[in-house]
Amino acid sequence: MKTTCGQFQETLLSDDFREKSLPLSETEAASAHLAACEDCAREEREMVALLDVLHTRLPRHEPRLDLWAEFAPQMAAVRAEEKLPVWARLRLRAARFWGNVALGAILFTQAVALNTASRLQKYLLVDPFLDPEENT
Ligand SMILES: [Zn+2]
């Protein structure tokens, strides 16, 4: 079956071709037509070049929007903080500082408890009826 110029150019405009932006040499019938028809070959080269530009020069929208959605609240928070009077800003910072100290204290306590437990492990009585393998 021979591909006509019309069929070929329809492929050129199809979604499949646009999505992949691959040269039509991928498909047999198209590449046969490309080899035979200079007009369509030129058409195809131009289309590939155009799609190349579109794909590489134009950034995709979604990631950009996602990034912005993530950043926007933080930016707003920073801006709002900058607008606060000095005393309010200091209080905010103090609250943050004490929050960090509290978190550090909790972690420190846990670390000490863990350390103590492992050090005292050898002093703990071992149930002689338990499987010794389980206690090691
Ligand atoms: Zn043709």
C-alpha cells in the first residue's frame, strides 16, 4: 500500500507525531514516502525542527505551577513577618528559639534514656527459662 502526500501530511499533524516529535523515519510507510517525495521530506524536516523548538524552548507549565504553589505560602509568611513591628518580630523569633530548645531537650532526654538502657542491660536479670538465643 502506497502512502499519498495527503496521508503523509496527516500523520505529520497527528498527535502521535507531535507528542514524540520523532522523525517519521520511525514508521515504514512514512519513511518510504519520505525517500520518494522531496516535498514531504522538506515538510517533515520543518515540522521536526518546529517541534524541537517548542519542546526545548518552552518550559512545561505544571512543574512551574507546583513549585509556585509550594513557595507562595512561605513567601507570604516571610513578607508578613517583615511587615511586623520589631517587638513582634523578636517575639516570633524567641518563640521559634524556645521551640528549638524544647525539641533539643526532648531529643537529648531520649538519647540519654537509650544510652542508659543499653548500659544497664548487662545488670538486668536474665530469666533462665527463656531461650538464651532470644536474650542476646
Ligand atoms: Zn509526498
